[in-house]
Amino acid sequence: MSEGNSVKILEWNIHGATDFNNYSIPIFVAGEVMNQDADIVVFTEFIITVGWHYVKSVLEKKYISLTSYVIRI
């Protein structure tokens, strides 16, 4: 955790619009998140897609992953 009583939160809008074909998460995302040394990381507009397994494997060295889903019918 950050020094003192503070908590550092990183929010990143991934812009993972599900209607775009061939969308993938750039692998640099993992390195950028790790460099920020945040206590909590939140991705918005995020979908599990190409590149996620790599990003997740890097982030799990420091973070616990929790994912919520919205299913379109």
C-alpha cells in the first residue's frame, strides 16, 4: 500500500468497445499499470479479448483480479 494512510487508485478506460472487430488489449497496458505502483487498478470499458491472458498473467504478480460481466442477449 502507498505510504501513510493513503491509497493510490488507477482507473484506465480501455475503450474496449465490443462492436469493433479485431479489438485486442495492447500488451503495453501491463507494464504501464505495474509502473504506476497503484494499490487498486480499475479498467473500464473492458472486455476479455486477445491480449488479456498476457496482461492478466503480468498483473497477477501483484494484484488480485476480479471481473464482472454483462451479457448481451
